Amino acid sequence: MQGVIKAYDPGTRDGVVVRESDFAEFDLAEDALEGSIFRMLRPGQRVLFELDGDGRATGLSIGSEVDMGTPDIH
């Protein structure tokens, strides 16, 4: 799934990601950043993610405008 980070607290590693297709919000799972290049997230950052069995965002990876299907404006 494709989304954008809405909020992230590096101290607690709690955060929220908004799915771009329908603006649904998902809390980050405790292991959301495990195996990822991310050490910190910033609001507005584009990400790709999956949902775990509890409906929390996990498996975050870098999202880009190409990944998100954003039209090329060049």
C-alpha cells in the first residue's frame, strides 16, 4: 500500500500513516521499521507499507512519486 506519514514520535516510535487511496489512518506496528533503512520518519514522507494481522502499518519502505503513480510534470 502507498501512504504518507502523518505523525511520528522517535522516542516512543509511535506514529500514524495515511493510506493515499482513501485517506484511512493506521497506527504503526511496533516492528514497522525493522529491516527497513528508516531510523526516523517525518510527517509528509511517502512510504510503502503493509498491514499486520491487527490492522497496523508495518514493513515500511521508501515510497517515491514514481511508486505513488504521480504524473510526470516535466
